[in-house]
Amino acid sequence: MNAHEIDYQIFGEEMQFVEIELDPQEAVVAEAGSFMMMDSDIKMDTIFGDGSNQDKGVLGKIFSAGKRMLTGESLFMTAFLNIGHGKRKISFASPYPGKILPIDLSEIQGRFICQKDAFLCAAKGVSIGIEFSKRLGRGLFGGEGFIMQKLEGDGMAFVHAGGTLAKKELQAGEILRVDTGCIVGFTENVDYDIEFVGGIKNTIFGGEGLFFATLKGPGTVYVQSLPFSRLAGRVLASIPRGGKDKGEGSILGGIGDLLDGDNRF
């Protein structure tokens, strides 16, 4: 086994965190900003890349970091190493409401494809790389662009999904159509492409975008009910503009102002 073997426990419902137990000299790598708390005797170190090529010299480190830069992530990650003599625990938190998905790469042929910002943390030795789209349409209209993240190895990795998480087991030839932003990830055997919604009314007035993501089995697909882009869009839409609430431009908004004594006309 190349990756460190770690134990874990997930806590919470809407805002989850994962607690990882490290044996002496075991380590975990994580994205910056996901750290929550840790026991004593755990050493934190900023590393170049994902730590999976640390024994392959300078070129291996540069290649690992370069892959992360293409996905829009930082060149650096944070490694947490247990330097004590007993077991120690460290926790990482969800960035926004949703679920943490544990993935044992050794059980899915050592590879998992996920959206670029889904990765949370992993056992040291897991490679966090890139997956290029082989189809122009998927790259241009698939919501995730030409590049997605690829997790490789034989250890545990943890990804985050917004809202409620759905797991779909696709049989050979079975097709699942998904909103492009709702994909969390899928196993490497799944064929991922995009499909035009079709129809003038659907295209102009449907409000669901112009394309579906089509995922063809066999394989496992994970879907989220609340992509961060959708959450951010709702928050931005609710921000008052010009110092006024959303209701102020309506009849009820005006009546509310009169009742509150706000008679600015």
C-alpha cells in the first residue's frame, strides 16, 4: 500500500466535519482553509504539490504542483504528520452546508473523477491530479470546463458535496441526465458527456440552462442537490440593491413601508 492507512469518523448533519485518527508517522494532506482542530504532537507542514511525488525529486514536485495550478487550486497544500508515540486525531470541516463523502480508492480501481473544488483531504500518498476532457462540447458547455480533478492511489480521500448527496449505481449502457453543476464525481468507467436540452421554449424560457450532463454506465455517480454556484447565486440575488429590500419595489413593499412609518416618497 503506497498511501498512509488512516481511520476516520464523520460528525454532524448539515455542516459536517471529518475526524481522522493518525498512527505515529501517519500523515494526511488537505486543502488550505479546511483545517478545524487537532491534538498535540501533530506537525503541520506546507508542501509543494500534493505530497505524492516527494520522493521523485524536484521535477516530480513541480509536475505535481503544476497539475494543481491547472485546476485553479493553490500550488501548495498542507500536510499534517503525527510525530508522537500514540494515536492522534485531526479534524477538517465542510466549507458550506452539505455532506462529506469518504472514498476508498482501493475499492474503485484506484481512480475517482470529481469537480475541481470538491476535494477536502486525503491520506498522504494519494495523488490529486487533473482529468482533461476528451470532447470539445463537454469542455465548453459541461459546467466544469476542460479540466476536472482526478484522485489516484490506494488510500482514503474525502470530497465535499453541497446539500443532500445522492449515489447512483449505473448499469452498462444506463444513462443518467444531470444538471451540469450538480455532479460531485464518478468512477473512471463512467462515460461523461453533455447533451443539448432542445426545444425553443425550453432553451429560452426553461431557466435550467442549455445543456444536461449525460453519464453513461457502468459505474457509480455522486450527485449534489446544492452546488456552491447555485447557493452563491441565491445569496447574491437576495442582497438589497441601492439600500432597499426586494419587497420595496412591489405593492406589498410600499404598504409595509407605510405601516412601519417609513413614508419616504
